[in-house]
Amino acid sequence: MAARHVTRGVLTALNGTTGAGLLIAVLTRSRLRRGRHGVLIAEGYRLPIPPASCFTVGSVIVTRRSAEWLLDEQRAALFGHEHRHAEQYAVLGPLFWPAYWAACGWSYATTGSWGVRNFLEKNAGLKAGGYPTDLPLRPWAVRGLAAIRSRRRPDESPSPD
Ligand SMILES: [Zn+2]
């Protein structure tokens, strides 16, 4: 296992996020399996929330499917996406949760998608995570950003409207 994966595993163990992932696995009676790069997979998750096929908590990827399904070569991009979230947990620790929900809120408010403008999903790879890679901004966000830009550049000639 590469040093980077060991570091991630140790950090997510120390910051408690892997413990939270293991607790979710135990409480939901998901079965723990060995994944790749030292990541654990909790398979057979059955609760309706969140609606995604997998989600990551610390160094534990929780999935509705089986570990074999997620480790299949065809799902390499998805595994890479979830693994990237595990690395984000190593850096952010429990702050991942408020950061993630704030990023979801921002993305949803500006585009109607939880992922497109969510910096944590962008960092993990939108396409690999099953998100659209781009969506137009909602009208209020377009106006707001235009207002911010025009305030930042007072030297420029004013726009005709
Ligand atoms: Zn994701």
C-alpha cells in the first residue's frame, strides 16, 4: 500500500471519521469488506437516505450494492471518486460534514444540483460521481455574480443596462 494511502487511513482513524463510518455500518447491519488502498467497504446498506448508490464516511465506503460490484473494473472511476472523498475526510476530519452540507446548499441554490458547484464533489470528480459536469446558473445567481464582478472592477466602462 502506498504511503499516501497509509497516511489517509491513519488520519481518518485519528480524526474519528472512520469510527463514524464503522458505526453506520454496524447500526445499519451492512457487511464490512476489504476494499482497495486500505479503504473498507460496507456493503448491503438499506436505508433510503442518502439516495446515492454509495457514500463515504472516513475510510469507509458504504454501498447498497456488494463490494464486488464496487471493486469491479467497470466501477474504477466511481471507486476513485469515493476514495477521493476518503482523502478529503483525512484533511477535514469531522469538518467534512458541515463543509459538505454547505457546499451542497450552495450548489443546489445556484444550479438545482447538489454536486455541480459543490467544491468537494468537483474535487472528487463530477463525472465519476454521476453528476452533470456543468449546469447553467439560476437567474438570481447570474445577476448576483454580475453585480459582484461589476463592483470589483470600477475602472471598466459601465454596461449599457
Ligand atoms: Zn461524491
